[in-house]
Amino acid sequence: MKLPFRIHKEGRRMLTVTLAILTALTAIAFYFIPHVGWIVAGVLFVFFLIILQFFRNPRRLVPVEDDNIIYAPADGKVVVIEEAEEPEYFKERRLQVSIFMSPVNVHVNRNPIGGEVVYNAYHPGKYLVAWHPKSSTENERTTVVIDNGTTQILLRQIAGALAKRIKNYLEVGQTVRQGEDFGFIKFGSRVDIFLPLGTQLEVDLNQKVKGNKTVIARL
């Protein structure tokens, strides 16, 4: 059976192991309790589909490559739009936009602009719920800064109460293309974007966005 979407590389091993375990449990159920075997099989199949959807990776190209356009780096809902102090890299006030990724969202993170990676740092930390005000400074997180030649934007992947597996594929000095995958957060969490003050926003609070499709802002 051909799936209508790709499976992200971060989920292939887990899905293989999960499928093997669930197949064994189904066989055991049919052998020892055959009268409820199909019920057990159905429940385990639904469980596998839930895990499977966490790792879907739909093919998406940005409509137009333009580094003056900031595309959404993740699927989810805009939960923060505010001016905030960015203490790690810029050390000044920036316009912060935060996208919360629920367990049912696509978990792939994509480059909102193209350019050179000038900063990349991983920080271990707590696992507060992703919408907690202190999650952006106290949770496990990865911070990346991309320079497009005229401006720099900062991206921060933040782990939540369930998401304890942040993957970031970027390296300092690397040239990245707008729309390409830059990371993955297993089982949902949050991505913060820090933009220059005065940036023209194209989204509203509580708006649902899609990575590579929704325009977050224009520089």
C-alpha cells in the first residue's frame, strides 16, 4: 500500500520496531484469546496509525523563493506575537512570533528564509508545557540564526512536556535554501521566530499556519 505522504527519516526506526511489536502482540492475542483477536488487532492498528501520523512528511515547496518573505517554519497555531528581549544572540528587543505544534500537526521544521547559518546552539533543559512563558528560556531547545545577506532571523526549537527529541540538521557556515527541512521535533512542541522590530506581519494571534505555505512576515 502506497502512503499519500512520505515518512520522515526520524520515524523510520521507531515505526519499524513498533510494527514488529504490535504484530507480535496481535499474533499472541489470536493464539491465546481468539474470540477477541480481531478487536485487539483493530485497537493495535489504530494505535499504529496514531504513531504513523506523527512522522508524516508531506512534500511542500514554497510558492515563491524570496528571502524578503518569511514563511512559516512549522505547522501549528500562532500563540505569541509580541516584542520581547532576545537574550541569547541579539541581546536586544525583537518581534517574537511563536508557533505551537500539537500532536496532530506535521512535526517537520523548515527554513523560513535562505541564507547562511551564522549561529547554532543546543541547550538542555526542562520539559515544561510548550505554552508556558518560561519554556523558551528553561526548556530543552535549539537556537539557530540565518543571515540572508541583509538581515538575520533567529529560530528556536523548544521541547515540550511530550516532545523530548529535538533534531536540528544545520551547522554554522552552511548555506541553506528557503523551504528545506532544518529539523524535527518528535511529538509536537513549539518554534519561536525572532524578527527585526518593524517587520510587517502577515499573521494574527491564534491563526493556524502551515510550514512553507503561510507567509509569516515580509522584511
